[in-house]
Amino acid sequence: MRITVTTGDVTSTSTPALVVNLFQGVTQPGGATGAVDKALDGAISQLIQDGEIKGKQGEISLIHTLGKISPARVVVVGLGPAEKFDAQVARQVSGEVVRYLRQRGISRAATIAHGAGIGGLDPKTSGQAIAEGTLLGLYRFGSYLSEGEDARVEFEELAIVEHDAGRAGAIGSGVAEGQVAAEGAVLARDMVNEPANVMTPTHMAEVARRVAEAEGLSLAVLEAAQMREMGMGALLGVAQGSDQPPKLIVLGYQGDPDNPDNNLGLVGKGITFDTGGISLKQAGGMEEMKGDMAGGASVIAAMQTIGRVLPKINVTGIIAATENMPGGSAQRPGDVVRAMNGKTIEVINTDAEGRLVLADALCYARQQGLKRLVDVATLTGAIVTTLGKACTGVMGNSQRLVDQIMAAGRDTGEKYWQLPMFDEYKELIKSDVADMKNTGGRQAGSISAAFLLAEFVGDAAWVHLDIAGTSTSAKTKGYLAKGATGTPARTLARLASRLAEETG
């Protein structure tokens, strides 16, 4: 779909629907909403007085104009309390309102720039939020649906109408950035939503190849034989139960080639289907394990965005892709594997496989000279117990890098919460027969998993993001669609830009 920015009078804009907004508690609308209200002889004010329009966040009211103004319909969307309004609210309501219009067969609309006036958002931020919210809110995965009701209408165009030509330029700049970020998140959603018989490790590598060719990135795909030569016993131990060949996918972006130490490594878990291996998962809900590659998908998507935004920093994306299957050659509980850096891991539970593949991927990242590392993984059910689906768990050895990720998350509206890395937790992964064991049991499961990963980052600044809760949404709301969310692709790309800005 297209998002355009035009200058003019909203009441004179010819469109099937015009979206205006209202803060909660306002009894007399002002600004563009007030102008529309006046042109409609106080219709909005009357509905406020009647209690039909309250301005609660996400509340949507439809008014047919009956020829009084050029727009055929006016949609009033609630922004909630003014003191709580921010770019995230603008994203949320943008997603809600375009879905509302699409459900009514409306394929084109115009909108005012939410928050760019009394809302306090600068025009560029407003434009970016509207673009992200609109494109992500309209997302639906229907690749395997036959023609029918779900194919009835697509939303084609949203025009942002701004009376001030100066602000219109800034809004347009924000829209362009928002489209790029949203397209990255959509790529991640598409990859995660694909069934596992399609999104194999080989297919993940093919998606990475298409991204590399389109964005001018370098690409290397390491096969099992190369991994064996490099001593990646932890990754290969997970892969050995599957007929699907594993892949270590490496995407490279050189934004500051004269300064090779100005670098960032993004490392993603790419388990394209996770049965649990010999430690087999329960059957109920196992179909959701096609999404165990969401970390890898978000890294590929972030690399696409980085390749378009062109920050002055060198970024390498590394994705460890394999299935975790209970085949006759699968690794067993009690096996000991040796990672690329020589450290040994006792496999207590084959369903704690993500940390094994990441161990070798992190070792490879260090071998490439990457000094800042962020790994992303649907790693533990424990993080869902701890934080639910509201935010991503953050752990690491560098408070500065943690803070930079949290700041990037505030920019994108994706929420993060830091968990402690006290030395006492490391005791949980001590093994009697190897350097460590791959699970510390029920206590502090997310933190003990992070401590295992910490054994493979050397002296790099490192942060671990556990997205087991945030990689999917149980329902459609705001700019999220039921299924894959694309988290944290937008934050990873924003982190790269922030680091570039700090060093630039």
C-alpha cells in the first residue's frame, strides 16, 4: 500500500474516509478535529455531549457526512489521556483504525497527523509512527488460504493531510523511515508464520540470499562440513537428529569500512522446528514450535533495514539454523558436546537446544572480531512465566549496551526489562562431567541460560534478548496481528543507527 503526505484543508479533502482524533476528557475539540466538527455543524461535539465519543485509546466512531464536507465519512479515533500520549499510542491507534476501515470495505482514506499538534510529537516522529502502525496493523498472513472472504479487500492508500507545508516535509521524512522499519518487521513476521515444512534452514538461507542481493550485503552460508572443521560441536549436536542440513548464515554490512572496530554483531537462534529432541515436548501446542527461529528471522529482517538506512557502522548478522528432531541419530540426555572455543557442555535436556546453537554462533562472532554482540532467541519458557508477553527479557555483561538497547526500544515502542546476572546464578549450570551443563533446572531458568551463553562471548560487550514471550501475539490488537510480531527487528535496526550516531 501507499502512504502519501499532502498539504491542504482536511474538510476539502476528497476521500472515502477522513480520520481525526480526540484526547480523552476533551469536551470541545480543537485543531483539525475542531475544524471538522464546525463544518459538520457540531456533530462531533454533540456525540461527545451524548457520551458516545469519550476519546478512550482505540475507541472508533464513524460519522457519515452526507455531503456537508468533501470526505464521505469522518472517523474519530480516541487517543486516550493526553498525559499518556506518545509515539506508541500513535502506532497503536493507526493500526486499529486502518483495520477498522478495511473491515468495512474501504480501501482509501486520509488522516491528520496524530500528535503532531497539541499532542507534542515532532512531525517526523508522528509520520514514522503512523507509517509503522498502518503497515503493521494491516498485516495478515494468508499464503495458504483459498480465495474467499479473507481476500475480499486490501487497503491501498493512506494520505496524511497537513495544512503546514513545513511540517508536511518532516512528516514525509518520518513516513519514509517508518515504511522501511515496518517492511523489515513484516519480513520477520512472514518468516515466522511460514510452516516448518517450508521455512527450513535451507529456506532461511535463501531468504537471507534475497535480502543480501537486494540490499548489497555480503553473504556466507556455512555447511555442516565447514562447521565440523571449525569445531562447532554444540550446534552440530542439535542438528544431528534431523534430515534437514544445518546452516550458519552470515550477512555483512560495511557502513564504516575505514574503521573495522566500529562493529556490531547480531546473533539469532534459527531453530526452524523444535520437537524438543529426545526430551520430547508435549503434543499440545507443538505446532507453535515452527516459530523457534524468530530470533534468526528478526536478525535477517534487521539486516534488511540496516541495508536500507545505511548507518555508519559495520554490522554482521549471524543465524544458526537447524531443526531439533528426535531421529535415530539425535543426541541424548547425558551426551557431552564440545563448542567451537573448546569448552564442553553436558546435555541434560535436549530441549535446551537454543543455547547450544548460540554457543557456537557466538564463538564464530568473536572469531570475526565483533566487539559488541546482541543475541536474540526464543530461549526459555521461564521468561514467559516471569514477564508474560508484554516485554522482552534482557541480560548481559555490559550495562552500557543494555542501556543502548533499552533506549532503542523506547524509540520503537518495543518493551524490554533487565534481569540480574548475579554470580550466584552461575552455580546452577555447574556440571560434574563437563565445563557446564545446558540447563540449571527450574530456578531462574532464563538467567541460567544466559550464563551459559556468557561463556562464549569472551571479552565482547554482550547482551542477550529472550523473546520467547514477545515473538508472537495471541490476538490482533493495535499494530500487532495474531501470530508473529516481528519483535525485535525494529529495535535491532534502531540500535545500529543509535550506535552509529554516538560514534559518528
